[in-house]
Amino acid sequence: MKPFWLILLAGMFFQSPAFPAPKYGPGVRALSTDSEALRRNPSPDFWSLIPYYTPQQDSRSCSIASFSMMLNAFDVLKGERKSEDRLIDQKAFVKLMLDMRPIERFFGRLIPGKTLSLEEFGTVAAEALKRRGHRGLKVEVIHAEGKAWKERVESALKANENSSKDLILANFLQSELTGDPEGKVGHVAPVAAYDARSGSVLILDPDREYYEPYWVPMTTFLKGLETRDSDAGRNRGILWIHP
């Protein structure tokens, strides 16, 4: 017969919660521990976006936070600001979009937390840029499907890294990038940089309750994009906003 203390210890061990999972998945590096690429490269998008890096206002608002960062970054390109010019926060962005048709129905869906498709994200981005006074910008929707989509995404990342006049918003399954099994939901975040030497993508994740900016290997980034949006019936992907 086993001693009582051994039985008690075994019971405590098997009833204890599982050890916490790592903050990030394999190969993912937090920016706070790996900033070498930003010192080595110009990284124009990082410097355009980082002043406006904002947390999503709730668990359903990653796209709103990402769009507000995008608009503020593009606003800088219009020239010197006047004293009355305001930055656009998430509340101002929602108000701006709710006053607009025909995409009012999209944000009518978004606010209760229903999923928008990548195509609808593209429509919202294009209309928001137009209403904010940005002309001559194309919102290119690249789904993670078909024969050459990986080459198109990599080409967009390389071109995007050379200029502050374009930006990429990524639509991915968060758990594929962070490794957190609870993140099995569609997510939107700006791409802040691409480092060709290490083959890594810097994600400016608006989920600030849990994450800081982090680098993901290119293969992991592509895997996160190549996930099925069951509501849309298509894979996720990126929005490449460029002249």
C-alpha cells in the first residue's frame, strides 16, 4: 500500500493545470529581443506605422485598429499638417464608415463581431482612403490560393519594403503565427517590415493585451494566410495598398 503523502502528491500533480504554453510559436521572435533588422534596413513602413500603433478596442476590432493605423500613416504623405488636423482613432474611423454607403452594411456586420471577407476588407480600405482624401491608391486583394500566390505575396513584400508610399495589411489565422491554440480566429494586422536576409515578416499585431510586434518566418506567415475563411468560402491573404 502506498504512503498517504505519496497518494496526495500524485493527486496534486495530476489535478494541477497544464504548464502555460510559450508566448510565441517556433521561430517567432518578439521585436523587443530582435531589432537587428530594423537597424540594418531602412524599414520605411515600420517608421510610418509605429507612431500610430494602437491596441484594438475589443476582441472584435483588429481590422478597425489596423485601418486607423493605415490611414494615419498615409495622412503623413499629404504634407505638413495644420493645427486643426486630427489623427483618426478607432471611434472616428467607425463613425466615418457608418456615414458612408454602400459599405454601411459591411460595418453593420463588423460591429456585432461577424466576420468580413478579404474582399470586403479591400472594399472598406479603398472607400476609407477615398473619404480620407487619398487618391491614386490601388487596393490589391491577394488571396492565398491558386498556383502563384506565394510568389505574388513575396513580390509584394519586397516591393513594399522599398517605399513608405504603400502598405500591406495581412488577414491570417492568429494561432498559426503565435502558436497559441486559443487564437483560432481570423485576424488582421499591418505588416511593418520584411527582412529578406532572415526571411522574416514583422507583424504589428493590434492584439496588445497579449502581444507586441513580432517577427515570423516567411513559411509561418504564408501558412497563416493559407487558412480557410469559412464565412467567405475562400482562403485569407493580404491587402496591398500601393500607388
